[in-house]
Amino acid sequence: MPQNVIGVDVSGKWIDAFFAADDHAERIATTRAALDRFALRARGHLVVFEASGGCERSLAEALARAGVDYARVNPRQAREFARATGRLAKTDKVDARVLAGMGRALPLRITPPGDPARSRLADLVARSRLADLVARREALGAMLRAEANRLRRARDGAVRQDISSLIRVLRGRVAKITREIEAQVAADAELARDGRRLQTVPGVGPLVAATLLAFLPELGRLGRRQAAALAGLAPHASDSGLSKGKRRIWGGREEARRALYLGGFGASRFDPRVKAYRASLEDRGKPTKVAIVACSRKLLTILNAMLRDGTDYRSALA
């Protein structure tokens, strides 16, 4: 296990770093200059930090520029490691120490740095305009579904007219933001190429493709099991003694998992290969949601192979 480990807790304006080798902690501003200086000091170390909704992107870019290995870990995994080691308190400094201990105790997988184009998109998604657009579209979609449900229940004519008016407004806003999301992807030639390639799979539309390019930038550079775990689609055992519990998925990147579930559902309806796979699972008695999750995982394997090999769907191997 590595001995030279730095655990980093990331927040908006600073990072808290714990240097395990000399039991030293310090707080560093998240300006580019300060992070670049930290990255130079971190050479020869493994830096461990949590995926923090995009706040960690500046740190990851600084480490990549300096050629420093880092492991971006799931926050839930880090929290469970803290509990397992008896650290129940949660502060920035404690979290940095926990992450350093995690790097020393566990064989963490080094996170491959994204290529420049994907790094730019992921940065936009996580921290600026595209992130806000995707989140806003999801919020408007939830509002639209809620208003549609209210319209079905409403009986008063004036109330129905008011709800219908709001639904028209919401649909217009959703359409506008969707166009802006697509424009963000189209603005970069490489992302536009990969987005088009992903959409050669029936069931994968522009929004699903953009979400995957943004929140799963490692796609195309992972093994199928690694990709499933990163997207939160890997089933985890729950056995004890002679008892065999149900395998369940958990963890991973929620945005990517949600997009893959939508894509898997669409592919299981419109693509003959995935449709047949879903039918075979349901014929064996698998519940519908379990079958769709399995289709989502199969879709992820297909998409990963497509970007890895630079091929469109019909010539990709599942």
C-alpha cells in the first residue's frame, strides 16, 4: 500500500490537506496558483479526495498538470471507511485525515485524467453553466410532471385553465434549456463527435449523451466492471452465512446512473438486441425494474466499447 498519501477535503474556497507521511495538516485556497503550488509539493504522493459535485475539478486539473496520481473516491465509501475506523466526527480536517488513511489502507484505483476536451465539458457541467442547465432542466421536468398530475385531478374550470397555462410555460422553458444543453456539446468538435456516436444506439438521445459525456468522462477508458461500478450499476452481494440476500445496486454517480436507466429503458424498447435481452430476463421471472437495470448495464458496456474502439453502434461489440 502507498505510504506517501495526502488526503484532501474539498470545499468551495479552500481545501484541507493532510500529509500522512509527516502527520501534517494545512488549509489551502482554491485559486489556480495555490493549487498549482500544492500539486508540485504533492509529486511522489497519491492524493485522495471525494467526488464533490464538481468542486474537486480545479484540484484534479492542477494535479493532472503536475503529473500527480490521484484517486477520486465515492463520498459514501469514504464515510463508511470513517465509521469502520471509529471516526464518527465529521469536520474538514477529520475528513482529510480519513481520506489519507483510506489511501494507505485500501488499494484505491488511480483516476485517469480526462482528455482536455472532456475536462472542459466536465468542468462546465460540474461548476458552471451546463451544470446549472442540466439541474434546471431536471427541476423544470419535475415541476411539469407535478402540474400534469394536478391537471388530471382538478375539476374546477378556472383551476384547470391556470394549470394548463403554467404547463405551456414549463414546456417552453424545458425546450429552451434542452437546446442550450445541446449547443454546449455541439460547440466542441470532439464532444460533438462522441455525442453523435453515442446516439447511434436506439434509445440514447442528445440529453442522455450529453449527461454521460459530462458526468462519466472516463467512458471508453474503463473495463466493463469498472464502468458499472463507477456508474452505480454494479450489483453488490448481501450474503451472511447460509443466507443469500438480494444483490442490489448502490453508490456511483447518480447523474450517470439516471441517464443510463433512461437510455436502457429506451434501448429495451427500440433496439432488437437489448429488447431481446430484456425479454429473456423477464421470461426468467425477473421484475421489470431489475430487467431495465440489467439493460442499462448492458447499454453501458456497449457505449464504453464504442468510445474505446471509435466505432458506431452497429459495429460495436457488447
